[in-house]
Amino acid sequence: MLWYKSPPEPSPSDNSRARRPAPRDASGEDRPSAMLRVSRRVASSCESATLALTARVQELRRQGVDVVGFGAGEPDFPTPEPVKRAGVAAIESNFTKYTHSSGMPELREGIAKRFLADYGLTYDPSQIIVSCGAKQAIYNALATLCDDGDEVLIPAPYWVSYPDMVRLVGGVPVVVPTSPERGFKATIDDLERATTPRTRILVLNSPGNPTGAVYSAAELKPIGAWLAENRIAVISDDIYGSLVYGGRSFASVAAVVPETIPLAVLVNGASKAYAMTGWRIGWAAGPKEIVAAMARVQGQTTSNPSSVAQKAALAAVTGDQKAMIEPMRAEFDRRRRVMTARLNAIPGIRCHEPEGAFYCFPEISELFSRTAPDGARIGNADRFAEAALEGARVALLSGAPFGAPHHLRLSYATSLGEIERGLDRLESFVRSLR
Ligand SMILES: Cc1ncc(COP(=O)(O)O)c(C=O)c1O
């Protein structure tokens, strides 16, 4: 049985809310509860595929099964020492109360300095909000900018959470296909084709999860001009901004096309750059009135992110960036090259070289007509991922929940030894297919 089923891909003509199953009651049975009904908005959202895989791998490991995990969406490095110490010091000095709901003023100042150093953009601390991860910052931005029925352009392949977040705030996710030949990067022609009078927002993610695609300044320029001309807002998810390879540099649309600054909410955070996923600190910068409205969403839902984690994040954003980030980036770069080469050496798998983040995103459609040793036909990427877990004890994700049903996502946020071990297994598994 499939342990995870990809959701239907959203599209302009197919607002999948209408096709979602009826709400379930607490027994998990397929009948609506007589007393409680899940709202249509929540019923229209799906379980996160990445979290489902993590839970499945944890369960197998608890049973003593040796699984090589390529599912991780987080650095396998520890949080840097000075950052940990700042967190401990915060606890020991009883810095354990509520803070300003948009985040401590010193932290917002520190983040403003990062925007200046990393983007060349000047934001006043009042234009910055600190949230419980970039995830909450994106949700706050969508809740603030999106009215019922507003369309949000999401270039595919996309991070799994975007379409569901859009549905949760009452918007309509509109998938914008991109092609591997153009490095999975949307062009204005792609965006134009998906645009209607209801289009309000573009979600742009570079470096991208799952593709590892990095938009250059030259590629962002026409997109920025198009956004400004059409007055379409942009949520720029820059969470992997410090993880770029091969001499490339990170660029953000607001820095490249200043006319987009009044239209842009820039999202970043501590999770990936400083290996701080569990601390749950992310942030956003944008026009003052938009950030103030985002602060109302946050103030009425979660209040401030953890005071202790904010102190740690302050040490991260004000500390020695090179010392904290470069060793991790350089190691990811090594692993990226090993994993890409190993994948391309497996017949039936083709993998472009990722430019950023920490994922390989190979194409595997040639394998769909094959049959596993147990006689089951591979058929699609969901089934390949399931068969790889059951047959080879390698955990990886189908591309389907990322809007790419011919691909797989493998994270290289694991040691080189594990990468070699997992790819040995994957290679024998693929070679065993008939
Ligand atoms: C593209 C992208 N955006 C945002 C996030 C959320 O990060 P955070 O841990 O800061 O909430 C992730 C996490 O995997 C991600 O991949």
C-alpha cells in the first residue's frame, strides 16, 4: 500500500478544492462527523509529503530497519557554537518571556543589516517581521496579500507547501510549468500564459527547492520589469540564498529591479544558512504597511517566535558569516557533485547539476515501464519512491507533490558515506528492474 499519495496538481482550470474528499471524523473513517465538520479551506489542504516521509523513515528505523535517508530538508550540521551559546545564555539569564510580537528590536536591526550586506537593500527595522520559521513568514504574507479567489502564480516544480498555503488563505494556486531545458526557471512568457485578471501574486523561490535552480540577475531582470508593469506582488522565498555553487551568486528580484521593492515581500531565515531548523526563526521584509498587516496576522495567531531562539538568531545574523556558513556550503558542494555523478551513472536516470540548495532532482520516466523484482510495475514516480524504500531501503521523494511527476528529489544533506551507501543500493535496485 502507498504510504504517501501525491495530491492532484493544482491548475487554473482545476481548483482542486472541489475535488477533495469529504471531511473525516476522529475515527478516521470516510464519513463526515455528525457534530464536527472540517472547514472547506482546511479540507482542501494536504499532508506535507516531506513530513510524511520523515515519519515513515522514523517508524522503519524504530523497527530496526536500516534505511538510507535522502529525504531530509534540513542541514545535517550542528548549529554553530556561538549561536548555541547565545541560546543557553538567554535561558540562564531568564530571557524567557514574551518579546515584541514582530520580534526583538535588536534582532530586526541585525536582520536589516543582513539585508544591506547580502542584498544591498535598505530596510528600516519597522519593515521587518521575525516569525516562527520562513514558513510562517510566507503564510503571513499570503494571508495579508491574498483575498478569496485571488490567483497566485507558482512556478513548478515548487516547494510542496506553497499551493496548500494559498488554499488555506482562500486563494487559488496557479501552477506555471517550466522546463528542464531552461533549468526549471520561469520566463515572462511562462508567466504571461498563466496570468489572468485575477492574478495578484508570484511566489519566486531561488535557489529553488526541489530543483536547485538559481535565477541569475540577468534572468530576474525581465521578470522584475514584468511584475512592475503588471503591478503583481512577489513573495521572494530566499531561504537557500547562502547555498549557491559553481561560482554563482545569489540575486533577489527586488535588488535587481528596484521598481519591484514596493511590490516585494522578501523572505529569509536561520534554518538553512545556520543549520537552525529546530529553532524556528525566519523573517520577512517588505513595504511598511504590508509588514504591519503581517504583524497583525502573527500577533493574533502565534505572537512572537521563541525568545530564546531569537537571542540565538541574533548571534547568527551578527556573527562571522563566513566561519558559520562556508564550511557547510563547501561540504554541500562536494556532496552535490558526487550525488549528481552517481545518479547520472545509473541507466534510466538523468540528473542536471543543481546550482543551489541541497537537493538533486533527477528525471526517471524511462524507468516507468519497468517491473520490480516482486513483479509490480513501476508506473510512476510515487511508486518508484515506494519501491525504492521497500526494495532497497532508500528513502527519497517522488517529484509529484512538487509538481514534477517524472522526477525524484534526493537531499544531499547527509554524509558522503551515506550518499555512497544509498546510491550503491539505488543503483543495484534500478539494475534489478526488468
Ligand atoms: C523553499 C522553502 N521555503 C521555506 C522553507 C521553510 O523554512 P523554515 O524552516 O524557515 O520554516 C523551506 C523548508 O524546507 C523551504 O524548502
